[in-house]
Amino acid sequence: MNTIRIIGIDPGIVITGFCILDFFKSTTRLVAYGAIRPLKKDRIEKRLMHLHDEVSSIISKFSPTIMAMEDSFYSKNVKSAVILGQARAVIMLSGAKSDIDIYEFAPRKIKQSVCGNGSATKEQVQYMVSQILNLKELPKPIDITDAMAVGLCFINNYQII
């Protein structure tokens, strides 16, 4: 079995958190992380293009073979849900164009996988991610640790998938 390189993504139109994780046998190593922030003043099509270009650039730089991303959650605000769906679609397109296998996980599944509780708070998820990956300090914004949780969820479910 070779090392599996995963890009974990917490999609958003304002902030998209990402991380690169290497997984080999029972060892997980954090390679890189960050946040993609399209300009708020830009029109939606420019923001989506920025997301696509940045994710494509990260994929090109780190060559992951797996993309793990948070699935849409159901929102009362239809417009927000549609915009998040558009952001997710351009991120998935970046992965598909790079021939990466894409796995989606529901927010509850991610929380259950990392914290043992599908109703865990963002802060609980952040704490568990920091413990699992031995982070000296918590990355900001919280979208980054959310992306790490998505990547860890893939790893925790790898044998099942």
C-alpha cells in the first residue's frame, strides 16, 4: 500500500478551507493547509472562477489522488444553498479535471467520525482535529480545521469506502 494524498475541502463562497493530508498505514501527516478567499466585492462568476483556479493550483502543486469534501447541508435560505452548491460544483470540477476520486461526507458524518458525536460543535471538531494532528496552534479561520476534519473523515472511513 502506498501513501494516499488527500485534499480535504470545506467549501464556501466567502471562505473555502483546505488541507493536504498524507495517509500511510495508520499514520496521518498534515502537509499543508490554508483558506481560499474570493474577493467579496466581485460578482459571483468571478468568485467561482477564483475558487476553481485556486483549487486547481493546489491540486497541481500537491498532486492529491483523493478529494474529500463536505456535502451540502440543508439551509432555510434557498439563495445561500444555491450559491454554496455552485461553489461545490466548481471545486468538484477542479478535482474531476485532474482525474481525482471525489468523496463527499455529510456534516453529521464528519462530526461523528472525528468527535464520536454527530452533533458536535465547531469548537469540539476543532479541538479533536488539533489533538489528532498534533497541532501546536489552531489555524484560523475555523474553515481550515473543518477541512482537516473532512480529510480525517475520509481516512477514518477508508477501509469501508
